[in-house]
Amino acid sequence: IVEKLEGDRTKLNEFTVTGSTYAPEGEVLKNGRLVRCGQYDALVELATICAMCNDSSLDYNEVKGVFEKVGEATETALCCLVEKMNVFDTNLKGLTKVERANACCSVIKQLMKKEVTLEFSRDRKSMSVLCSPNKPTRTSAGAKMFVKGAPEGVIERCRFLRVGSDKLPLTAVLKEQLLGVIREWGTGRDTLRCLAMATRDHPLKKEQLKLEDPSLFAQYEMDLTFVGCVGMLDPPRKEVADSIRLCRQAGINVIMITGDNKGTAVAICRLIGIFGPDEEVGLKAFTGREFDELTLSAQREAVQNARCFARVEPSHKSKIIEFLQSMDEITAMTGDGVNDAPALKKAEIGIAMGSGTAVAKSASEMVLADDNFATIVAAVEEGRAIYNNMKQFI
């Protein structure tokens, strides 16, 4: 969050949050010291956005004895953050684990009523909710639109900046400074997945929104006030780097296709060995938009050489598959969403995640029960051993 403006520069407040599972247990620290989040107006607003602009929740599984996600992983992580922040100092003593799972989120949701949800779309890379207060408080005077999404898209549509409880103009210089810090978070040592949070203090009325036309949603999310940014650590599993090395030895090319920011995607590719630590990635990493701007022959060449595609849409997955198949490659594609189904169907081997949608699973040849890339490599190894044995036997 922004602490104060000093001329044309911002002084930022950065907080570290501990805890690495869905359990709502962890502390919020600033410079190593414990903080009470309720003392910061911007953190109260940030928590409100995280809780309201969210279709997921935490759940305590009494059989397994663990906290689990209900819905989407990134959104559930935001619910977990709200529980750790506890901005309204909710008394959590004496609660059962089932009650504790959503205690702080429930308090925020009692203050505001969700009127409308503008679903996430890949062109604007954000989602928003129109909320009205059940009763006016110091943080919610009237109806507000809460927005969360990819920092570059959200900050582009911000005209103001929340500094404490004030609202100040957001200049191009300040925007660039904020994006610079967020880029550092995404590509630095931690490779954090970043989401920007913003509000529209005077949104259109519910009746004025044409909800049947998603192409207008970006217009409704204009004149925003930047509140803060949240960075989540989503590290690759330890065994992935070894699996990618095995793939290379076995003559299998691994291409990473992700909706993440390009900088973050390239940093993770370096971590897991798809790119070398200092490898030049100019013609080996593309965003969906960069790929679309290429000519047909250049796209074909890009698919041949590239090992990372970022900020992609599901249609890009199908396009990449088509190009690879035209080069007589055997393709295996992973996916978990409804939108991934065409690409999963098109690939020779469609691999759905065990935690994915039923549509993705039915479009696939294989379901990855543990969502682990290393399991695919183990399956290939097993399959090749069986094939070789059969060849010798026949």
C-alpha cells in the first residue's frame, strides 16, 4: 500500500505475511515487527476488496483434518490473507476450526452486500463486484465497485491513488514507479504472483450496467483508485526441475503456457530449468498479444523455437497445438478449465488436472490425479518400458 507521496515519488508500506498453507494461521509483519492491520485504512480497504471481490472460500475438512480451498486457488489464498489480517480485530478465541475458516471474511461480508459480479475476462484481465453497504461506516459511505486483476491492466485504468484515507491523482510517473516495484516482485528472487486491488468510489448504478455484454465491462471499471497490491508465492514443486531434465534426455520438448505475467513466467522457467540462468529469451518467450501480432510464418517459427508463452488465452493453446502437429510432432497438453477443453481434445494426449473441471476431464485421454508434472514424466517412462518389452516379446 502507499504510505505517502513525496513530490513525484511514492513511499510504500510493504508487509510480509507468514504461513504457507490454506490454514488461516500466520502473522502480518512490517520490517520484522508484528502489526495490527486495522490501524492502516488502506489495509482495511484491501481486505474488503479481497473478501468481497471473491467467489471462493476456505473450508475445514474434518475427515482429513486440514483447511482446503472451495473454488479457485488464487482467490482462496486471498481469503486466507483476510483471515490472517483480521482488520476488524474479530475475537477468534473459542471458535471451532470450521467456524474459524471464514470468520473474518464473514464480518466483512456482513458490512457490504454484493449486488453484481462482473466476471473475469482475459481481455481486461480483471474481475469486479458492485457492492452497497448494509449500513454506512467510515470505510463505506456509498455503493462501491471493487476490482482485482493483473497489475498492468488495473493500474492502467486507475486515475487516483489511495494514500491513507485520502484520494490523490495518479500520474504517469507514479504509475510507472508502482509497476516497477510490482515487476521486481514478479521477477525477483521470490517470483511472486501479483494482483492489484482498486476501487471505483462512484460507480454506475446497477440498472445502468449492461451485464449481457462483457465487452463493456472494462468501461465500467474506469476512474479507479489504486489501493494496493498483493503478491503470492506459488513456487514450483522441487521435483519439477529433475523431471524437465529427464524430458530433455528423453527427447521431449517442454513448453510452458501460462496466464501469468511474462516476467514471472520467464523467472519460473529459469528456476525449473526450461531456460538457463543467463539464457537470452528474446525469441523464446512470447505473450499472447506478441504472438498474435506475428505473421503466420513467424508464428510457426515462434512455436518451433519458443519454450514459454505468457498471458495467453485458451485459443492460443489450440493454435500452438495446430502448429506443432503440422510439424509432425506428437503433442501432450495439460489443462484444467472449461476453456481448455478444445486444446485438450485437439492434442494427441490431453491431460486434465485431477482438481480440474469435469469438462476438461471428459475432453482428455488422461487425468492427472495429483496435479504433478513429475507424474507425467514417470508415466512416460513406464509407458516406454512397456513398449520396449512388448517389442522384444513380439
